[in-house]
Amino acid sequence: MFAPNDDQQLLVDSARRFTQKHYADDKLGQMGENPLNTALWSEMAEAGWLMLPFAEADGGLQPEGQSGLGDCVSLFEVLGEGLVVEPVLASTILAGGLIAAAPASQQRADLIEGIVSGGAPIGVALHEPRARHDIWYCETRAEKSGDGWTLSGVKSLAHGAAAAETIIVLARIEGDPAPADHGGADGLGVFLVPADAQGVTVTPYRLRDDHWVADVALEGVRVGSEALLLGPGDAAEALEAVIDKARLLLAAEGTGIMRRLCLATQQYTADRKQFGVALASFQVLQHRMVDMSISFDQARSLVYEAVTHDLAGNQAEMVRAARAAYRAVSEDGVEVGKQAIQLHGGMGMSEELPMGRALRRLLAIRQAFPL
Amino acid sequence: MMEDEDLESFRAEVRAFLDAELPPEKRFAADGFANASKELTAWWQGVRAKRGWGAPGWPKQYGGCEWSLAKKRIFADESTKAGAPSYSPFGITMVAPVIYTFGTEEQKAEHLPHILDGSRFWCQGYSEPGAGSDLASLKTRAIRDGDDYIVNGQKTWTTQGHWADWIFCLVRTNTEVKQQSGISFLLIDMNTPGIEVRPIRTIDGMHHLNEVFFTDVRVPVSNRVGNENDGWTYAKFLLGNERAGIAGVTRTAGDLARLREWANSTEHFVDPPISDPKIAQRLDALDQRLSKLAALEARALEAPSQSLEAMRLVAPLKLLGTELSQDVSELALDIAGPAALPRPAENRVHPYGGEGEHAMSSFLFGRAQSIYGGTNEVQKNILAKMMAAGL
């Protein structure tokens, strides 16, 4: 089974030093005050974090034939532990994944170069209001007009879009969203839209986990033919693959959060005295913490299993394990978050400690791409 | 039969009262503590008091209703359905029964009318930084100085402490004896010099809780309820009295009914969430838990006050009621989906409506339910001790 190798362990150690410095407990309250902390974003690029998922040929880190999933998983565990709020997933995995899935072109090379070098993140507008998690329900339309396309509709909760110059928009080219099957995923296309194009209104806002998103309203937005990144047929398939990869990395992030919560709770109950003894001396609390720790180990095992299948070239098994890992974090991870607060008692309810922030992030992970 | 007709006419009376007195903009404006305001809470208490319905459980001689259990249920039930503001429990159901049971005539005359008409807010000074679950280890000290006590120490997790005009406090008046035997019950005016209230921001991003610091605060001995060093007895009496509302059956029933309606909505959702069998099953399971809880509560409330049976059922009501309420709010999150994620009151072109954000607020602040009033782990310890003693 996969375990971080020496290089990956170096990455973990340096990433951990970075988060301990910039995302220390007493600084967490200021995180997410702006859609992007550009200073930290540049440092992340310099550290090579934003190039991890890309092929060497595209300006990334990975030699031919390697996906870099093990590197990404190692990094995302630390991003979870550190409760990092910058849009690494949105820009490198979601947007980056869709861009990398498009046929090679100068445009593709430029976009990836922009991501890797720490330029403005690229947003992804998949969801729509009233559709809950169902990104395949897509009322936003793209109609052929002259050489290019005209886009109209409203996307919501677009990740990474709050600070983006370019937003990837999922729009319907064919089919009608009204019937029960919502017109099918095959009629969808993935488009590149400049955030400042005429007719685009980007409304950024912050989520409970201090990550920024935006609603993106498109009113007759005209884009060129090159804006169509992935057309009908290709778009759905690429998106499905990208989302499964995102699920895996969200699971890795979630296991990092679970690890932090387990350690913090162990420490707190060892220090905190009630009835003249440490809280950790009560068997019922010991068992609760054991359950938390087991949940963490199970979730991490599934994440590592997915990487193992990926290394062996078994994509179907990778996807199965990735989904199981995401589900483990969605269910057991949230449970760990709830228990961490319970075992911290009143202190767990206070924003002074990071327990609530961790639970809110786990809840956001659970609502991102549920199965 | 007579009684049933009586109850039905009472229900009609309550509905007519709510229709007449509660304008639409004040309905569902505050749900539990999540987004209550002091003004709204005080206003509604005043309106109820004017109608003679300010204190369902108090004896008539103090302005209460002395309603039967069934009538209290109907009133709470109709109020919930109408989206009436919730009352602040610290005065009406917590300190008032202690005052009219153990207080002096002067204390009754001084406090009960103001609690009843909503003109005076209270908060509870129990928990301390080092005394949470282990409440009896509290250290806030009251030292006798002539006709006053001089109080020094710190209370924490004080809900509505920033609203309160008065605080009822457990303080240590004797350090020489067993912990429980050296505690007194003081009523303290929050405007007394030496009191400082500092906000605690909670994980829902709101300000409900506070720290309250006491530095050489002079409190007249006449503000002590009952005997010196008997405070623990009154505190236990107060906890035993809480069983009426502790399970939150009416509120949770209202929440569940609204949740079911919401899960069926095609206005908020393209596909009603209830069409997902996992959501439907969870709703059914929560309904079943509510039925079990309601039956247990009915039995507990019929048991004579302060009886062994009543005491034995308080902890299960608290345990089950808080866990059920927490799980209802968690299902609300999953029904809302991503709409639960935005921070409240952010300005967006395409608002999701408050439901999702409200679900998240309830879920987050609701984590406190299994912590306050004695953690659920402590409740189980109490039960285990009672069982071991053969009770």
C-alpha cells in the first residue's frame, strides 16, 4: 500500500512548517478576510505546490506516465491539518484538471503556466441555485453565435472564482434541463470565460469555512470559439474524472483535519482537570477518542488505497476507493469534528480554539461533491 | 370528554391570541437562541404577560397561569407553529421558581413582576473556567463584610449575559467544608460596580455567550436566596424544575414538521430532497425518535414533582432531547446541501434564502446542547449512580 516516500515526506515537512507559521491558531481568525492572500499564494507557487498535479510537458512536476496523486495526497493532508483556505483545490485540481483534459494548444499551455506560477487562480462554476449538489442539472446555456458562443445563466458557489481573472463555466449546449433526467450530461460543454467580459457579474462571498466562492451571472456573454474547452461528450467524462480526483483530495484534506482534531482532543483532555482528575482518565472519553482515531486511520487507509490503485494503473479501483474515502470523511470525519467539540466542552464552542473551524470545513467537504 | 372540549376551546383561544398579537414580520424572526434579539424577546414577553399568559408554570398568586400539562403543551405547540419568539428561560423558568419557593417576600416583590412582564432580563452565573461539568468545584468567592458580601471571581459561558439586568450566581461562602456544602445562591444586579462582561464568539459566528468578571463586587446579604451555604440545594431544585422544557419536544416537533415541508419543496429545489430515499429514511427515523421522546416526557411530567421517578427521568430527557435536536439540524444541513454553506447575511445576486444558512447556525450552536446543563456524559454518570444505588 502507498505511503509517502522520502520526497513526499520532505514535502509534508516543509508544508507543515509553512502552515504552522502562517496558519497558527492565533492567526486563523484573520484567514479568509480577502478572496485571496496573494503573498501566501505566491509562496505556495514558489514551494511548487501548484505544479504538483501537472505533467512536466505542461510545465508541471510529473514525468510522463505519472499522475502525481501521491504527491497531491501528501500535500492535501497538510492543507487539512493547517486549515488552509486558499483555493489550491479549485485552481489546480478542478480548473487545472479540466484544462489539462483539453487538447494541447497554446491557450492550454498559457493557462497551466499561469496556475503553476502563482498567477490569479482560475475559478470553476459548476453548481446552480436550487439544484443542490446536482451539477448535471444545468440551465445555463451556450448557443452558437457566429464564430463563437453566447452564454446565459446563473452559476452559484463557484470555487476559486472570487479572485479569478478566468472562470471555467459549465453550460448546456444541447438538451433541455426540464425533464426528469435533466437533459443528460452529454449535452454539456466546459467554457472559459474572462471574469471581466461584458455581461459577466461576479459576486464573491465567503463560506462558513472561510473559503471564498462567487455567484456568476452571465447575460448574453459573447466568447470566441477557443472558449469551448471541452465539448459535448468530452466535457461530462472529463468532469466526472476531475470530480473523483477532487473527492480523493478533499478526503485527504479531511483526514488531515481529523488527525489534527484527534491530537488536539487527546492533549486537551490530558491537561483539563475535572473532579480532581484529568478528563482523559475517564474510560468513556478514552473510548470516544479511540473511535475518533480509528475513523482517522480508516479514512487515511482508503485515501492511500486509492493512490495505490492509481500507481498500479487501475483507474476503476482508484475511483471506487476515492469515493469510499470521500464518504468516510463526509460521515466519520464530521462525527470526529462533533466529538472533538463535545470533548472540549464549552471551550469547543468558542472560536478561540480551531475546533469549530475544523468542523465547518469538514461540513463543506461533505457538501462539495456528495455521492 | 368535557376536558377535551375544554382543551379545544383553549387551543382556539391561543390561536386567536397569536393571530391578533403576532404580526407576520415578527414570526419566525427568532428561532431559539440562534438569532433572537433582546428587544423582540422582551416585547413578546410583555404581550404575553398583558394577556395573563406570561408564566405558564408559576402559581397564580405570582401572576402565573397554573396551567395543566395539556394546556402548557397546547400553548407551546401553537406558539411554535406560529413562529412566536421564544422566551428567555433564565428568568421565567429558572430563577423565578427558586425565588417564589425559597425567597423572601421582599425578593418576590422586587423581582417576580419584572420577570413576568419582560422588563428585567436574567442570566445564570454557574460555570467557571475551572468548573464546568464539575460545577461543585466553583471558586467565585463571597466574603461577608457587614450587611454585604464582597464577591470576587469569574463566571463563563454566560448565555445572554450581555442582555441581562441581573444574574443569579452560585458563590463559595465557606471553604472549610465539603465542596457542595459551602455554596450560596446570590441575586446580583449587573450594574453593580466591579462587574465586567466580555463577549465570547462562538463557532456559529455569533455572540450569545459571555465571560462575567467580579472584582470586589458588593452584594447586599438581603440578595441571598435561602440560607447561607445551602445554595447547592437550590441549584439542584432548579435543575429538577427544568424537566418540563428540557427535552424540547414541542420545538423539535415544529422543526421536524417544517423540515419535512421544506424537503418537499419544489420552490427551493429542482428535485425535492425527499425524493432521495436516504433523506426520506432519515426523516422517518427522526419522527420515530420524537415519538419515543414525547412518550417518555409525558410520563416524566406526570410523575409528582421532586419524586424519585421524576428525578430518574430528567437525565434521559436531556440526553435524548438534545441529541434528537442536534440530529434534526444535521439533516437540515444535508437537505439544504451547498446552500447551507454561505456565511449569513452576505450580499449575493442570487440569494439562497435564509433556510440553509439558518440550518447551519442551528447545527453549529446546537452542538452546545449536549454540553450545557451538565454534559451528556455527566448525565449518564448520574444515571449510572442512581442505577447502582438501586433507584
